[in-house]
Amino acid sequence: MEIAGRMLAAFQAKHPKLADGIVSSVRALKKLEKEAMGAKHVLSANKEANFRVESLYEDTDFSQQVRRETVEEWCAQIFAAFSAPIEKALRNANVTLGDVDTVEMIGGGWRIPRVQALLSEYLQAQRPQGAPALNLSQHVNGDEAMATGAAFFGANSSTSFRTKKIFFTDSTPHAYTLELAPLNASQPHEEGWATTVEIFPAGSKLRAKKAVKVTVGFDLKAVILENGNPIVRWELAGIHDAVVGKYVNLSTPLVSIKLDLDSSGVVQMSSATAIFDENVTVEELVAPARAAGNASGNASGNASGDAAGDAAAEDGDAAGAAAEASGEAEDAANASSSTNASSPSKVVKTKIKKRKVLIPVVEMFDGVSPRPLSEDECRLAAERRGLMDAGDAEVRKIDAARNALEAFIYESRDKLNDDDHCQQVSTEDERSKISEALMAMEDWLYEDEAREANASALEGKLGSLQDLVIPIRRRAWELEQRPSLPELIDKVKAYVNQTLAYVEANMTWVDAKERDGVANLTANFVEWFGNVSAQQAQLELTQEPAYTAQGVKERLHRMQSEAQRLTKIRKIDFDYSKYGDQSGGYGGYGKGYDDPRMRAYYEAMMRNYTQNGTNGSDWWRNFGNYSGFGGSGFGGWNNSDYMRSFYEHAARNFSDSANASGEEGGAGESAGAEPGDGAGGAAGGSGAGKSEL
């Protein structure tokens, strides 16, 4: 902004007549800001830069040479304040430059040579005497480092992401203090009672915990101060009720308040508990100290024995006899004591039992500014955010429409003025009319009406220009593409003819109708293209073309696709020999029942065949005894009128076939059998069945 302001002043000094107008031109000011950003980047690598803006204002160009030393003088006040954030960061971290090992350069200004020089000088001057020099490191992407680090820190703090662990613990720059005071003045308490506790000083690590304990018998009011300003108030009601109620006979409770500094730097009260001490008497069974009694007895016995021995040595036998008698008496006493100590004894003791009462915590924000939003306020804020998002989407849509309109104006102007094809397919009047419309639309873009226009209005403006320009650009495109069509047509026709010849010679299974269809498609295209080419030759270039290059390419593509389809038709060979001879062999088994695999199949079928609980052999064995047809069995069935007429029909129509195959075989016998002979008919039928099988 400093460079842009200096360049604005230079333009005003150079063009006094435009000095007042350029200040109100948003477009001109934006151009200055954009060029100033580019000049800053250039000066970071070079000592000089040419600040140039074409048509800055009122079609007036602006250009001026800028040196790096000059820009550094302009920004001297900004550079002088560079050390303030470094010192603040060191204070918050509670460290000095002597504790720093490395320095990493990040941020948008780290490429500026003056910033690097000032930082190096500052680090060298502030380091302790004899400490190694700190070099400015550039190991990460300075433009993205802060955003990347914040993203990783947020992901590590969340339970929904699994990313690389970043061992970083943030600290709070604020100091938090807890103030406690009586909530209800009517409850008994010491006059003027109040206490203040610093819970989290500045620089405390996030997720820290703190417990505050006070001995009171009344309800409390707790206030959290952030840097001396109240931010939240809690009411701890229920302490006095417990003191005068259930625990009236107990001493004043100890109130424990637990506070957390969460990962977002917000102080939360996790719990509040009143703890009462109650004296409780309990009876305990005490086991006898068996080892101690034995040791005592032994020591006593040994001492008595030693004393008796001494007396015996001095006084003679009489004293020795007395000592022996005394020793026997002690043994008897120890035996009695050992018998009584074998059972545990009861001891009454007094213990202190903790009675805990959970105190409800009510969070209040009365008199706190700024305060958190209530539920209704959060809902309204969400609604406002939705409206703002919709507004932002509309703004993006408007910007896109404005950019599209502006780009179309510049592109169309270049095409009409510089493109030869556009000039050939348009008249001078058409180009003049379109140029005027483009100029008027460009001027409109910088008016207040255009800045306040919505996306629909901008799209409508674009559509009106397209109605004028698109026909000319379309004719120019067709004029440019038309010369390349004959070569493309020849290639496709040659491919189709070669494919048809190959299919006819090598793919005889392809039906002739398929080949004729592709050939007719080619002939129709040749005829169509000849007609439209003749029509196009009679038209002026400024008229709409008789055909389009896209239409020709679509027809050629269809011809090529149909020719390719012929080459993909497969030949279907149907070899009947693999299905066996007349005697069977379905599925490639051509030897019928003689084939081992077919024989195994039939045998397995007969083994597994079941009919009403019987196997296949039982069923065929009882076949002749079946009495389902009038109770006469199959023998009676053969004697029926129906079967008699069948035999007569077979004898008449199949006699020639039987004679041709010889006199042998059951078929001849069956045909010559007397219809009235039931047994013979059955036998003949059986013989015929065998012959057919």
C-alpha cells in the first residue's frame, strides 16, 4: 500500500488535470495496488524495477522507475517496528534469545532483503556474549508454513483425524484469576470474607488443571478474571443446605473446585465438591502376636536360667534346687499365656470417613462483556451465516459473470481486428457495429450500474454481444476448417474401401447385406457432400455456410465405425459331430452308452433314482404289473383299443422301413403280431424298444 500510495502521488503530480478524477476511480486504484505487489516481488530479487501501468486512467499510461533503496526509505517506519512481535513472543514463552538454537523464516515478508538484514543484526546484538551466531534458516515453505502447522495442530487435537504426531503444546498469553465470595449475604459467614487465587498465569500450557480448596459453610460465587476483566461467573449453591441439613452435626466442609484450561484456551469449571469429615467408630479383630510372645518367653526363660545358674554357682546345691523350682513355675505360666493368646481379640477404633456432596454449578454471564451467545442467539447467528454464505455465492457468481463479459469483449475485439478469417466472412459495417457495441459495453462495466448489477444482468449483456459476434466467429471457424476436409474424407473413404475388400476376401461368414449397408452409407455421403459443396460454392463468405465441418466429421465417423464393426463379427462354427451320432452321445460323448463316461452317468442315475421310496430296479421290475389303466396292468393296456389302433398304424407306415433294415429285429415281429395277443403285443413292444435303444 505504501508503494501504491507513492505511485498515485507521482501520477497526480505528472498529470494534474487527472489528479482529482483518479482518486475516485476504483479500477485505477486496483491497478496501482496490483502493480505495487508485483514491484515488491521484483525488488526483492533486483535493485530496480519498472513500475508501469497501461491505460491507468482515461487511456493514460503511467511508468516510473523504482529503486530498492527508495522503497526501503518509504517503509522505514514499518521496518522499525519489526522487533516488537519477536520480543512479545519471547516474553510469552518465558525465554530469551540465549535459549534459542535456530531461527526459521516464514511469512510473506521473509524474502525482503531489508527484513533479513534487520533480523540478522537484531539477533546478533541481542545474543549473549560468546554465544554462537544464529543463522536465518529457510527449510520450509514460508508462505504455507503457518497454515500447514495450524492444520496439523488442529488434527492432533482432534479425535477424528490420524496424522503425523506434532509434539507441540501451545500456551495462553492471558492470566486467569479466580475470585470467591459469598453468594448469599444472609447465610452465616465471616464479615468481608473473600479470596482471590491466581489459577493460570500468563504462559501456562494449555490443558492444564488446577484445584482450589476452601473451608466454608455457605454458598459461593466464583468469578474468572482474564487479565483483570471478568469473563464468566459461576454460582455454587447447595453448600449451606448440606451444612444445615443432612450433615448438621459435622464440621465445616472443605469445598474443592476443579478448573481446566482446555485446548482452546478457555477456562472451564469441571466440578465442585463439598467434603465433610465424619468420625466413625469401628470394631476390628486383632490377631495375637504369636512370634512376639514366644520370643519374650524365651528371653525371659533364658534370663531366669542364667540367673539361677549364677545363684547355683555361688550358693550351692540348695540355691540350685530353688532356681529349678522357679524355672518350672515360669514354664507353667508361659503355657497358660500361650493358650489364652490363641484366639483374636476385638479392638474399637475411631476413623474419619469422607462424605462428599456434589455441588451444582450454574454458569452466568451477567455483566460480562463480551459474553458467549445464548442458544437463540446461536440459532440466529447460524441463520445470518447462511444468508451471508448465499450472498458470498452470489458475489462469486457476479464476479464470474463480469469476468466472462470482460474476457469476451477483449477476445472479440482482437478477433475482429487481427483475424483474417473474421474479416473475410464479415462486412465492414458489421465489424464497425460490433466494435461500437464492444466499446460501449466496456465503458458500461466501469459505471455504477455495472458495479451494482447482478449476475443475471451481466449474463444478459454477454448474451446480447454473443448474438452479434458468434455468427461471424462461427463462419470464420468454418472457413478455417473447410480446406482440411477433403484430405480427411479421402482417408476415411480409403479405409472403408480397404475394410470392405478385406472382409469380402477373408471373412466370408459376414453376410453380404452387412457389406452392402456400409457401401451404401459411403455412397450416400459422397452424394450428400457433392451437393452441399456445390451449394457452398455459390454462397458468399459472409453468408451462413451450407454445411459445417462438425457435420461432415460426424458422418465420416459413422462410416468408419460401421466399417470397424464388420471386422468384429465373429465366425460361429457348429460342429455337430461333437454331439454324437444317431444313437446319442449328447454333450460331446459321441459313443452313447458305450462311452465310459456316459456309462458311468447312467449307472449313477440308476443308483440314485428313487420313485416312491423304491430304487430304479424295483420300479422297472414292477413295470409290467402296473395297474393304473383300468386295473389290467400294462398287459391290459396293450389290449386296449387305443394300443390296438397304434399297432395297426405302425404296421402300415413302418413296414417299408422294417423290410429295408432286414427281416431281423423285434420291430418286424412287433408289427406282424396279432393285435389280440396281449402277450405277443407286450413282447413286440419290448422288442421294438430294444431295437430303438
